[in-house]
Amino acid sequence: MSHLAELVASAKAAISQASDVAALDNVRVEYLGKKRALNPSDDDPA
């Protein structure tokens, strides 16, 4: 499994486990915030 696929699977799991809006916001920050784990350049094969 590629690094990007692993990150997407991890993000989906974190979203499904979020029990409230604050937890969901933490997931958003973790994966899409300034120091995000999910980075558009991850899919760049260059």
C-alpha cells in the first residue's frame, strides 16, 4: 500500500472514530492543517 493510501485510510478511520465536533476538528487539523500529514505533494510521482 502506498504512503498516500495509508494516510487516506488512517484519516478515514480517525473521522469514523470522532465522537464529537471537537474531535472531528482535531482530525481536520491533523490531516489538513498547516503541519498536515496529508500533503498534496505526496501524490506527486516526481
